[in-house]
Amino acid sequence: MTNAVEADNLVKRFGTLTALNEVSFVVHEGEIYGIIGPNGAGKTTALRIIGTLIRPTSGTVRVFDIDVTKDSSKVRGLLSYLPEEAGAYRNLSGFEYLRFMASFHTKNSKELDRMVEEGAAISGLGNRLEDRVKGYSKGMNRRLLLARALMVRPRLAILDEPTGGLDVVHALHIRQTIRDHVEKLGTTILLSSHNMLEVEYLCSRVALINQGRVVAQGPPNELKDRYRAQNLEEVFVEAMKNV
């Protein structure tokens, strides 16, 4: 089985703060893998390192066997990254935004049209794509941004809190879109969330992280059996008792 991500003894310090402390995990190609835990646990820091946005203090990360520190430009060509606080250009329409972002990935007009058409379908926003982004709700904006991340068909999509702060309707659309995209194209998804029930629904395997350390990892059902828990929230509570 091919590994999409291999993180080995990952450490990241910001001054005296240790955000990640010897974090290790493996993401298999074609799976949805979740990094979950409370706010401030180190989830976003891990994703930013894998996405080549920051460098680790020590340890290594390889994306499809390419070192993210030594060959970051090649890694960037394999992935797309959706930050938690991302935003689209407010004065563009949804269609204009998708076309503008697609233009960074191809100069072939047919491929560009394909990306925009696929992005429109992924967003599910219909005629609202003709409106300016500044008139979108938070949920609509997030759906547009997810479309931007997936329409380029990356080998790895990194999604930081993809449904954070959204209502039920928009959150449901995004969760189903992620699952459908993986089933259709085999894209590898690495996502973070503090919503453990959502991750249990989406992910084949997870890593529970707290205060920069992985406290448990594995398939959700195996973790629930191991800790005699009803859900991942209970798993997290039980796992913390052994730290």
C-alpha cells in the first residue's frame, strides 16, 4: 500500500512553546485520515508543515515519498491546501474566482474549462456562482473554497476544519462532497477537526492529538473497542487518562 504522508518524530517549537512533540503517523493513499483534538492541540501546525507552509524544528515529513523540507516545490505540485480561515476574493463572482484560481494550475483552455465546470459542480451553488462572493454566507464561501481545493484534482487535499462554524445544511454538503470525491477519484484527504463525531463519520483512520502529542491512533471502530467507548469523544477522554 502506497503511503501519501509519512510523518516521523515531528517536532515544532515557536520560541519556548512546543506545538508538536514527536508526532508520528502515516496516511495511506486514497483514504480520508483525520487529525482530531481540541483547539490548540497542534492540528493546524501539523497540516501547515505537511503543506510546506512552515518547516519543522526536527523530524521529517514525506508526501508520496518526497521530503517536504528538501523538495517543497515538488510537494506543492501534488497537493492543495484549505486553511481554516481561508477567504475568496470578495469582489469576484463565484465563477470568476474559480476561473482565476484554475488559471494558476493550467494554461490549457480546455483543462481550465474542465476545472471550472468541476468546481461549479463540487460547490453545488448553482446560479449563485454568478453573484459576487461578498454576498455569500459563511457556508457558501466555504463550499466555494472546497471546490477550489478539489477541482484541480490534487493527489493530496489538506483540509483544516472544513466544516468549522457551519450550519447543518452546509456542513452536510461538505462532508458528502469529500466522501464522493474520494470514491470517484481516489484523492487522499488529510483533514483536521475538533468535531470528533464528524471525523468518525468521514475517516477510515484517525490520530487523536492533545498538547502536541498523539495520544491514540487507528481506525475509529478499533479505537472504540480498545477503550470500550461509544464514540471518539469518549475514546479521547479515556486515552487522556493514560497520558
